[in-house]
Amino acid sequence: MDAVIAVQEGKRLLTTKEEEAASHFRMSRQELDSGVLALREIRDDALWHYAVDHDGVMLGDYEKPHWEGYLGLFCDKYGISRSGVFDHLNIVDTWVALGLPAEIVADDHVGVTRAKYVREMGVRLDGRTGELTLPPQEVIDRLPGEPDEDPIIRIQKKIQETYFEPAEPLRPADLRKSFEVDAGGGPDIDCFESGNGDIWVTWSIGEEHWDGVLIPKENYEKIPESLREHVNSKLKIRTYKKEE
């Protein structure tokens, strides 16, 4: 009887936590963060063992139950993207593997969708094995800190510098750019619409720098609207805003 009561309590706790996670996933960015953390609780507290499959069999009764199988059931039940759930969980787990608390990803300065840019340095976490891959040494050497410091400490300093120290939170494009430049994986580039309609660019990589008109106004105005939207998306062109 005690075992039956324990199972019933486990199922109750699972349902409560599942509904919390699912409702958060469908709402704002801050709510998404809370949903991911709720799913991690389901995993870390082993509540997912109380879930039942499509045949009504409890996963905890399987000979070899798998967390990934539960996530599939969860996503089917609540109509949530599987790839998105797996990716969001991996992002939080990556930060935890870097020695940072899971809750910090839900901070107003970060957020799950913004936390992913640490991957631009070459940081990867294997979700199955838990193996953390760090950037090569030449990338570590570009990060804040002393040459003989632990690479993970230097990555933590880069995260602190990028997410928490700017006077204002960086745009997603700027976050990506910050990590890409340190990784040597791309140039520092900014495209924007000038006051007279030209599209300007500032570009730098290593010691090379250039800025000037990329698309003159007379050409930009002739571009079909659908193509202009495509160009704007690819180049991330900032729209000119006239000062009041």
C-alpha cells in the first residue's frame, strides 16, 4: 500500500510540474526560462519515472527507462517542439557544466535564448555523455584573465563581462558578435541605414578595419521589397531612427 501511495504522490508531483513547465513554454521569454528550469527539476528529481507511455505503462516500470523517451511523451502531450526543448535544456546544462548555477540563465540579463551564444566560442556539451568540450587554447588566450588561469574560469569571466557588465543589455546580434570575435570565427561587422538613405557598414577583423557606404541610396531604393527584407535579415541592417 505504501508503494501505491508513493506512486500516486509521484504522479501528482509530476503532473503539477509538467503543467507548470508546459504553461511557461508557451508564454514570454522569462516564462520560457522558468519552463526549462521546471523540466530540469522533473529530470533531476526523477519525477519523469512516474510518466506513462501511450499504452499506459509507467516509465519507471521499464527495464531501461530513458529520459529522452519521456521528453518525447512530454512534447507530444503538450504540443511543444522537441528540438526546441532538447536545445534549451542543453543550453542550461552547458552553463551548469561551466560552473554556473542553472538559475543564473533565467536572470534578466541572460535568458535561455540569449545564453546560447557561448557556443560561438566552441563550447559544447554532449547531452548523452555529459562531456564538456572547451574552445581551443588560441581562443582561451583571447578571453579575460591570466594566462595560467583555469580555462573555465576565463570563460566565466567572459560570460560575466558580456552578459552582466555592459551598461545596457547587448542585442542578440552583439552577443553573437562578441563571442565570434574572441573565437576568431568571424569579423566584427555592423550594418546600418544612414540619415540620407545609404546603407553603411563598419567592419573589422584582426588589424583590418573598413567603413563606408555598402549600398548607395539610389540602389537600395530600387531593390524589390522582398529582396530588401532578405538583405536586411542577412546583414542585420539597423533602421535609421530620427532623433526627436
